[in-house]
Amino acid sequence: MSEGEVEIDTLGLLCPLPVLRLRKRLLGLAPGTLVRCLADDPVALIDIPHFCAEAGHTHLSVEEDGGVQHHLIRRGEAPSDG
């Protein structure tokens, strides 16, 4: 994790909880903040990028390491109610 990046751990949570936890945390962050969301629910590979697109955030990348997804997200400019 790089400096200034916020990490959200959703490991062990199943759909829709990873997206709900991500949404709640993003609401309290400043626009432009980089967020790394850790997830291990296979559905999160679809749900998190879709949520970001719908809510105005930028899903920059996803990498998998040992069954753990590392989603890198930039907080959008507009307030998000998901």
C-alpha cells in the first residue's frame, strides 16, 4: 500500500457486503483519494468495478494474489450514494 492510500478489508465477506462496506467508506473520503479494497468473494470481481462505474468512482486495477483481490479505486468527484 502506498502513502496516502486507504485500505478497506472485506476479506471473508460475501456479496453484497464487500460493495456495501466499500460504499460506506468512500462516502467519508475526499474526492481523488486512492483506495485499495481487499476482497476474496469471487463475485467482487464483477460487483466492485460495476459499483464504481455506477457511482462515479474510477476502478483503476485489480490484481489477485493467493486468492485475495486487490482493487485499486480513485474516489470520484461527485458525492456518491451508490
